[in-house]
Amino acid sequence: MIEIGKPAPEFSLKNQADQDVRLSDYDGQWVVLYFYPRDNTPGCTVEACEFTSGVEEFAALDAVVLGCSPDTTRKHRNFIKKFDLKISLLSDPDHKVMEEYQAWGEKKMYGRTFMGVKRSTVIIDPSGNVAHHWRSVRAKGHAAKVRDKLEKLRSA
């Protein structure tokens, strides 16, 4: 269960370079962890490109941006190359981390119900606690909202 002020679930996932990435690797730093359904789809591309456009602003706020989807690391590499993305993408093919972060569950689209990724974002503070959680987001403009929220959290 994701709760503001509580420890964020630890994870270990492969990034686009097939390297293990753990939440604990970022102790002492802000982490923006966003979950998205699939590489190379319109909404996911918009979101990844917007986070990439703001990556220097996030770095200036001592924050790293990590995207996470069920896609393979190979698909992530192709997605990064195609759009010149400057963020790390994590692979969670069995959805275990997504389930812990409440980013995997029942969805409804076009009258049918299925299990899938819930587009959502979590900001994790330098102590490893959940600072903010968007349970459902629209891709366009979301990166700017995350950056604004991060600025407020840092100055609080």
C-alpha cells in the first residue's frame, strides 16, 4: 500500500542497459518513479519526452526520473534511441513492483475489463518515504506538474 509519509517499497529491476537498479541506490536523493503501459505508444511517448525535456530541471532539484513498464529492456533501448530519451527505464515484466506501487490492476476500456498498468507517479523523498502519489494521470503536461510538486515539497 502506498501511503504518504510511509517508506516506499524497495525494488530491484533491470534498466535499459540490463543493470540492476534498486530504490536504495538513490538514498539521499529525490526519486520520481512513474509507471506507464507501453513503449512507443502515443501517450507513453509524450510522457517520456516531457520528462526528458525537463531532466536538467529535475537534476537541479536533486531528483532522478525513472520510468517503469512491463516492456523488455531491449524494447526500452529501442524506445530511448528512437526518441533520444535522457531518463532511465525499468523493466517489470511480471508486474511485481507495479503491484506494490498500486500501478497494476483492473482497467476498463471500450467496454471491456482487463488487467494492466495504471498510469501513475510516485515522488519518493531522500529518506525513502513516499512524498506524493498520483494514482491516475494524463500523460500530456504531467511532467510539469510533477516538477512543480517536487519544488513545493523541497521548500516545505
